[in-house]
Amino acid sequence: MAQTIVLYKTPNDTAAFNKEYAATHISLAKKVPGLRKYEISRGPVMTPFGPSSYHLVATLHFDSMQAMQSALASPEGQAAGAHAMSLRLPRHPPLRQPRSLTRFPCCLFPIACSVFRVP
């Protein structure tokens, strides 16, 4: 099992973000080939130290790292990634560069659980 975790910063207009995410992005993400499960957080995204700067966390589940890489490189994966980037959230740099994963500018950890921050 491999997972991709996408972290969305809190937007200025959460209602508009939620509407666009629900109306467009979820259907795009669910078209990614090989996607076994798609989860999104509900309510505030918290840390052990209190509130975070994130509004939503999405977790995409795949059978393997290879399946995840193929899915994210597919036309459907690229479309979902491009739409996530278009949500126009505050920009911040990645924590570290990916090694072998499909190159998204927001990729953080190219391991069995890859994490993406959407700028």
C-alpha cells in the first residue's frame, strides 16, 4: 500500500475553496487510475501543539509505489495535480526535493507515503 497525502493551506475564502474543491477537484481526483481509496479531512486540521495552517488534508491510497507513480504521471493524475495547483493558495517552498516520484513542485517526501503541499 502506498499513499499520497496532499496538504492544503487555509485559503482566504474557505467557502469558495470548499465549493470549488467539492464541485471540481474531488471528481478529477477520483478519475486517477489505480486509486483505491480517497479520503479528505473533516473539521480543523490540528497538530499536537494546537491549530495548524492547513485547511484540508487529502489522502490517496494506491496498491504500490509503482502504481502511485504511474497514476500520478497519467493524464488524469496530471489533470488533478494541475487543478490542485490552480486552487491558488498561499505559496510556500517544499521541505525537500523528491528523488524518484513524479515531479510536482509541491512534492515533499518520495517514500511509501508521499506528501504534497499545494501552493
